[in-house]
Amino acid sequence: MESSYLIGAIIVASIATYTTRIIPFLLFRTREPSPLVKYIELNMPLMIMVILVFYALKDVTWEIYPYGIAEIIGVIVAIALHVKFKNALLSIFVATLVYMFFIQKIF
């Protein structure tokens, strides 16, 4: 394949992506968001955290040592940090570090 074709394809894809991202902002910039959108905006980090917790716990073998202890500790750390600081990024990052520490060093 020619490099000019690839560059052209990348440019077209970039323009299409940018256009689809900017159109809603241009169309709805003067409107006040609905209560549903405000609710979702407010609670999205917590919703994402719940999805991540369920995803992380779906393959845990609870009946074999270490019985999911590292996962439970990670979840407790994530919940505690999120309740205290209300910062999803901090909660996810620190809980992942704690979980990885327990998996690598303890269990």
C-alpha cells in the first residue's frame, strides 16, 4: 500500500471522528441539560466503579486458596477511598496498586 493512501485514510478517519464528537456540542450548546443528563453526569464515576468491581470479581475462585482475599481487600480499599475522597481515578489507581501488591507479594 502506498503511504499517501494510508495518510489520506488516517486524515479522513480523524476528520470523521472529530466531526461526530463536535456536532452534539454545536447543536445543543444553548440548551440546558435535562435532569437525566445531569443525574448521569453526577453519578457516572460511581457507575463505572460498580461495573469494574463486577468485572474484576467475575472470575474469582472463592472456594480455592486464597479465597479471593486480595480481591476483597482491593474492593474495600476502592470503596473506602471513593467514599472519603469522591475521586474515581484515585480510587481505581490505589485499589489496583493494593491488589497487585497482595497478588505479587503476599499470595
